[in-house]
Amino acid sequence: MDFHELESRDGLRFVWNAWPSSRLEAARCVVPFAVNTTPIKDVEQMPLVPYAPVLCKQCQSVLNPYAQVDFASKTWLCPFCHARSGFPPQYAGMSENNLPAELFPSYTCIEYTLPQQADKPPSFLFVVDLCCPTEEEFQNMKDAMKQVLSLLPENAVVGLISFGTMVHVHELSSPDIMRSYVFQGSVEPAFNEIQTQLGLLGLQGRQRQPETMGSNRFMMPISECEFVFESIMDELQADAFPVSQGARPRRSTGAAVGVATALLEGTLQGIGTRIMVFTAGPCTNGPGRCVGTDLSEPIRTHQDFEKGSMKVFRNAVKYYSNIAQKLVHNSHVLDVFACSLDQVGLAEMKVCIDATGGVIVLAETFDHDIFRKSLQRIFERDEHDHLKMAFGATLEVACSKEVRVSGAIGPCASLNKRNQYVAETETGLGGTSAWKICSLDKNTTLSIIFEVVNQHNNPIPAGQFLVLQFITKYQHSSGQSRCRVVTAARRWADAASQDLTLGFDQEAAAVVMARLAAFKAEHEESFDVLRWLDRSLIRFVSKFGEYIKDDPSSLRLAEQFSLYPQFMFHLRRSQFLQVFNNTPDETSFFRLMLNRETVLSCLVMIQPTLLAYGLDGPPQPVLLDASSVSPDKILLLDTYFMVVVHYGKTVAEWRKAGYHLQEEYVTFKELLEAPLADADGLICERSPVPKLLECDQHGSQARFLLAKLNPSVTHTNQGYGGGEVIFTDDVSLQVFMEHLAKLSTQS
């Protein structure tokens, strides 16, 4: 079964492509019955129809190819609630030989253009930091802002807020007088007061009508305010409040985000808008504070979380959680571009960024390639000259009566829609069958987890299908409102049949288990998460492995399951669960990316890919193992967040000797160029842009490669095989599999 081809048709990746027909048998499968859905994935030959979908009168699901149609009475039977609904008048000419697009068997993925009053242009509110460490860095930030303006479409709406000790909201309507409204950064913003002072509320505290409200002063089309915007950026000065020696600047990031939320609530409520925060350091003042101004006070670490000393952290998370609720309600997004050598407080802001589908970019400075290229990548356009982003989406799920929705994991927020599709047990964001996704792109992928509720004593006849439907309504970057409907059917299978095992997608399963583990790690101790992961793997191998009891050497796994244990091995060692040598901000970034990227990208994060380049032939994929390191090879490691080009000892010596500069060694020159060209190809596909690192064998930066390799050769077993010796106490994959076999086969 080609799972990649199935995904290309409708953007769905099922963990199990055949489902057992009872709750009991489903529980024995261990790995959850989940679907990784990419709501607006680029699907070839997907029809885009210029009318609204036909809805079931009872459950509001959408007409689809799996509905039973009575052409004589012009009615259709819903496959989810089994209610009969009529067709609207425009379907009067429909017949078996004249079907509408949504009933074509091949059109299980279809997109509708919804009627609306007016197009909604993309909107962006830029929130910039005035506390940059140097004047040069401040100028780099201003240059980056001007670059952004050149990337935006002419109809885009923009606004500007700057912050340091105080928060400044800039007017964009007057080219003669540069006026701004100043708010204290040390106090939590009161939304009504801010909106009143900005003229967004009337005297009675009611929001003004669009024609009289202040949106034309603070949020304007770029075609009307580009000169004013650039003039304000040119005139911006670093924060005027002095910073004493041995102290951090008073940076009011939390208050600035609160003021931005209040401004958009009063001007662009319900219209998809991005709040893009550009910051150069941690929040030290007011709400959302993560550290004090005294440099002798260190910023929090994972060790502080383990000790329970997190009072400041809890207060900041509570503040950003309240902000997240308002942003989600208004379809607004929070993006953070952190250009600093220190942490900036992303761990506190993660709840807000994750709930709104925002973007995090981590870089060292505002002129760093990672920041510049990532910023350009966000504003890329498609073949129709529209931005490759969507806003204000809602995802609703409908399912057959034998199945319920347990929850979702991804860049979304619950809409608390409880209906007949919602399961009693919650996994991730559960208790609902609908979620809000404030921002998404063609790669945004969520994991929807289901539960089989059919009882064991109520068998389902063989050959019947379960049907799932995913309805995504969103604001396209062109301003149109669209609705994409994906309807998928899978076969019920007997637990003892081969259909169940043949339909197992171990790549999708690894991604779902990784997301579940990362979700648990946010709320539980890391030891408990690892223990849960290990126990799940042992139960899984005991269920689907072929073995003689109490004989570990007899264990065999079918091809469909053979890679799953090694995925779990690498997941246990990954930065998603092992926080050593990572800051809380970095861990938050890694977990956020794991929860939003495609199955293939997440798989690279879990188990990086390794290519070997040599003079003896074309590049070859090799094992992610210490034995793959060779003096005469160049290795290309792709961890998704970092691309490492590792030169073997002999190759590095030849390069230092300059052999590649001599005409007779043109083959060696091509060998050096090949991995760099492939690395550039990987980098140009990603957003945020990964870091490119070149290192030599036995060099200090070779640790980035060695940390990802299976330690099959260590200081305790140097005589075993060849390859690089890794100094670690971690067990190798071979030892891991031996213990797994022993525990899985014991009676």
C-alpha cells in the first residue's frame, strides 16, 4: 500500500488504514487510531467550485461521494447521521449521468468558494523592540522591516507598535505629524481603556462603526501609508530610558503584545491578522516578565522547572493564556522573531503562539541569514501572486457512528463544540469536534485522534466502510472565504486478518506517538513520559511480533512494523524529550515545530537522514550510526533544524592542502561541492530556515553529528566494528532491541 500516494490525493495520512470493528480490539492495538491531516495541502486536480456546499439538515456534514443519492426524489442519505436531506433548487437537473462535482467518486477532496460581502486583505501589525544591544543591531532591525514592506502585496493592511520601557502605538494617517500614543509597560493592559484612548470605543464603551472607528489611523493599506511607515522607521530611536551598568534594559514585551491585541480587537475583529513581534532580548518589565533587570539574576532553566521555582513563569504563562483566548476569538496570530544570544521568554509565550498557529524564528542577530531568509520565506507568493498563507480557519470533523473524536494535537485551539462525534476520553485538545486554526499554510499538519466505540458483542459485517470527513473553512490570502472538504473511507477489518497489519503506516504512527509524548512532556515528568513510551512499545511488539515465548532470539517483526522500534529509539534520544543542553526557549521551539509540520518533515526531526559522499560513486544513504563515519567520506546530516556537512579526516586534510584548487583534481572539487549543493536544496525548502554547519572529523563542532548517531562504537567497546568512537553512556540501538525482545517475549 503506497501511503504517500494516498496522502497526495487528499492530504490525509492514516496511522491505520484498516480499523478493528470493536473497542476491545482497538485498545489492544496500542498505537492510537489517528489521522494526520494537512488541511490546505496542494492537491493536484482538486476542483475549486464557485458555490457553497450542500449540508446535511441534521448533522451539518457536507454532501460527498459516499452519500446515497435518490435521483427520483432529489434527496441524499447522510453517511454519518443517516438523515435524509433534499437538494437545493439549482441541483434540479442532476442525474446519474449529470453529477455535480462533489458526487464524483474521484473528488473526495473538493474546495468551495463561499459567498461573502467583501474581500478581506491580509493584515500585519509589526511590534518592534527599541532595546537592541547595539546601534548597528537596531539599524539591522529597521532595515529588515523595510525589506518586509517590499514583500507585501499592495492591498495588505499594516500597523506599527514599538516598545521598550513604554509601549508606543504609531499613527500612520498623517505624513506631516508623526503622532504616537504611549502606554505604560509596567502594568497589565486594560483593553477597554486602551481602546478608548485610541478612539476605538465610544463614550458608552461600545465599539464604533467601521466608518468612524480609528482603523484608518493605525491600520492602513500599505499603498496609502508606505511613505509614512518608512519615515517612522527612519526616525525611530533606541529606548530613551538609561540602562545602568550590570543591568538589563527594561523591555515590556508582554505589555506590547497586550496593547497590540487590544488595538486589533478594536479595528480588525474577526479578520485574520498577524502580530509580528521582533525582539532582541527577554521581557524584564511588566506582565509576561521572565527575568529581572539585574544581570546577576539568571534566566530560568529546565533545572528551575524541576525544582519547582517557577512563580514568575506561572504568572507569565497565565497572562499569555488570557491573551491567547482573545487572539483566537478574533482570528489573530502571534509570531515571534527572536534575534538574541540569550533567551527571550518563548517558553512563556508558547501557549499563545501555539494556540494561534504562529511562527517562531530563532537567530542570533537581525542580520543573520536564518532571520533574513526565514522572513522572506514567510512572505513568498504562489503562481497567482497571493501570499502562501491562510487565516481564520476552523476545522470540523464528522465520523461514522462507530467512531468518536478523542482530540487533536497541533497549532490549534478548541472551539468546545460537543456533539454526537465527541468521545468521552480526551487526548490532546479534546472534548470537541471542531478547532480554530488562526493561521496555516500548505504544510500545516494536525493529528486528529479517534476512538472506536463499537462494542465487541455488536460485530460489523465484513467489507463495510467507516467514513471520516474533515471540513476546513478559511480566509484565503486573496481575501476569499473558502471551504475545503475531504471525505475518506477505510475498511473495517477483523482483528485476526492481514488487512489490519498491511494497513499500518509506521511513519505516521511514529509522528503521532512523538506528538503525544511531547504533549505529555508539557504536563508530566520526563521520566514518566519515557516510561509510558517504553511500555507502549513493549505492548505493541508483544501484540504484533512473531516469537516463541521466553525466546528473545525468535522475535520477528513484519515489514510493516520493522522500522517502528528504531523510530521510538531515536525519539527517546531526541530534543523533544531530552532537554539536556537545551534552553526552555529552544525546547518550546522544537516541540512547536513537531506539532505543525508534515509527516515527512516530522520524521526527519525524529530520525535524521544521513548521506555519504565518496570518490567511489554517487552519494548513498547510510545508517545513522557511528560506523558510517569514515576518513575518506563526506557525510550530510539533515536534522530538519540543522544541516551538517561533515568532512572525514582524510578529505579535510586534502581540502586544507588545496587539492581542489588544482585542475588535475577536478573530481575532488566536485566531491566537495556536491554535499553543499544538496544542503542548499534542503535549506531552500524549509521555513524557518535551518542552520548550515560545516565541520571536520575530530573537530569541536563534529559533536552535532555525533550526538545524533547511534553509539554502536563507544569507549567501552572500541574493538567492535569500525567508525567513530562516541564517548557516551547511552545504549546503542542493538542493546535497545535486545532488551525490547527480552521484555516483549517474556511470558
